[in-house]
Amino acid sequence: MKDREQLRRIVIRVVTSLLNLIIGPAGAWAALGIKGILGYIFVHTITKSIVAEASSTNEVISKRVYRVSPLLLFFGGAMPFIWGGWESYVIGVPLLLGSFVGAYWSAFHGFRKSASTEGERKSVKSFQKWEIASTILAALLVVLLKSEDLDQYGGSLGSALALLAILIPMNEGGSKASVGFSTSDITTEKAIFGRLIAGSFGTIAYLTTWSMRIVSMQAGGIALLGGMVALSSFVGFIISEINDRFSSPEDADRRNWKVGTYLSLTGIVVMTISLVYTQEEMFLVAYLVCRGGTSGILHHLEVRIAGQLLSGGGGIIGLRERTKFRIQTKILLGYLVFAVPIIAYLGEIPDVEILLIPVLLFSAMCCVLNLRTIGLMRSRQLA
């Protein structure tokens, strides 16, 4: 990817970290506690899926929405200053940040592919390196703001950086670049496996991340955890790099997929056990292990492998990301069908442990599916 678009991505990564760690879920928790964070999750999840689908209808709309999407981050950072009620944190901010996720990510990897002058393996690896680096930078910035008692300015700083992202020009020819690389036939064997990989990874990342945020809020804050999360992602990435250096590309992919999945599964199992015994510190340490597997190892593999399996004719935009968003929305709605009658019967929201244990067990099942999927793909010579 050309330097200008990568620079823009780094700025945006810092902005989203600032808003997510200081204003987003933290603001919803401060406003209404567990009710606030659950409302935030609902609005954010539904919004990103709807916006991703709407903005991917054709290339003109997708590229225009992608280009101006940092404005949504700007207004997300400014929202608490414009509207100070609980509605701002529980409805307004997740509406804007979720809209950004749907608008930006449905087109980003299309632009990356169009701008890349190297193979997909090297392009995705470069993307992952910059993601890790910008995550560490963002975490250090958040820690600095917290240590200097300046975190109240996190939203303002995020909004200012979002405007900077808007001002950074796109790559030459970016407005004419194609972003639709996905197949229109999702019934082929390749596409089915691609959707399985994207869906299972998206489910694991979605459920474990929100579980971590809820437990962190209950334990007293999320901002300082960001630095540890960045470090665990970096360690996972180093593990994948070592496997890449000492194995053939195909063997390294299979080894990294298994190692990343086993790390994620181990973390999830310990997270679940820690909830049973109400050990919040153990839960957060286990999440770091899980995060090392998902963000550090599996993420770039999912981007490349699922992306290749879902590529083809038809000019469909962002099928891999939209597959994840759709499944996350279905999981959320399915969970509500299960949980709402129980909450109505009890007359109150159950303890966090009761809310999260079924979620984590489902995540563990998705890890098992991950291992099964890569085995089936190998037997069919798709991996």
C-alpha cells in the first residue's frame, strides 16, 4: 500500500483507540453501568452492519463513504461536548463509531489490494506490521494521557486527529481504483470455507473483546489495559514471524493457524474458569493470551486466506468484512432472544458472570470450528 494511505490508516488507528479506550464503552459504563454498555454494544453492532451493507451497494458510493468516514470519528469524539446526557454515550457515540466501522472497513482492503504492487502475502503482512505498530503507539498515547491526568482531552485529541486523516490525500488514482474483488457466488466450496473462516474468527474476536471490556469496566477501567493488549498482540506477531522464517509458506500458515487458535482457546477457557471463581485479574491475563492468538497471529491469516477464498468475479465489495458483521449481528440478536425473557422474569440484569459464560463457551466452540475448518481445507487442497 502506498505511503499516504498507510499514514492515513495509522492516524485513524490512533483515533479509534483514543475513542474506544477513553470515550466509547467507558462513557457508556459511566453513564448507566452495565445497562449502558449493553446498549452501546447493541447500537454499535447493528449500525456497523447496516452501514456496511448500504455503503457496499456500488463502487462510487463505497469510495465516497470511505473517503469521508473519518468525519464520523470527528463527530464521535465531539459528541459528549455537544450533548452531555446519557443518550450521547449510549446511543450517539456508538451510532457514529459503528457507522465508521461499517463505512471504512467494507472498502479498506479493496483499496489495499488496488494499491499494492506486491503479492497478497507480503501486502497483508505489511498491513499487520503497521497495525501492530500503530496499536502500540495508540496504547502509549492513552497511557500518557492517563498518567498525566489528561484523559478528559482524549475525545478532543481524537477529533483533531480525525480531521487530520481527512486532510491526508488519497493515493494517486485512488478515486479510480476498484474496491470490489469478492465473488458474487457464495455457494461454491471455496466461498463456503471463506465464510466459515471469516465468521468464526469474527465471532471469537467480537465476543472476547466485548467480554474483556465489560469485565475491565467492572474492575475499574480499560485504558491502562490497552498497553498490555498491544504488547500481547506484538508477542503473537513475533511467534508468527518465527514460524514464517523456519517453514515453507504453506506449512507456516497451517502452524500459525493452529498455534493462534490453541492460544485463543486456552485464553478463553481460563477466562471462563476465572468468571466462575470471580477472579478478575486472572480473566484479564487470560484475555491477553487470547488476544495474542487472535490479533497477533490469526488476524492477518484470516484477512489473506478468507479474502482469497472469497475473491472472484462479480465485483462484490467487502464480502469478508460484511460476512463477519452479519454473523455478529445474528449472534447479538440470538443472544437477546435467549437473554431478554430471563431478564424480564428476574426483573433485573443478572451478574456479569452469568451474562458472559455462555458467550465465552460459544467462542470456544468457534475455536474448535477453526481447527476443524483448516483440517477440511487441507484435505481438499484448499490450504
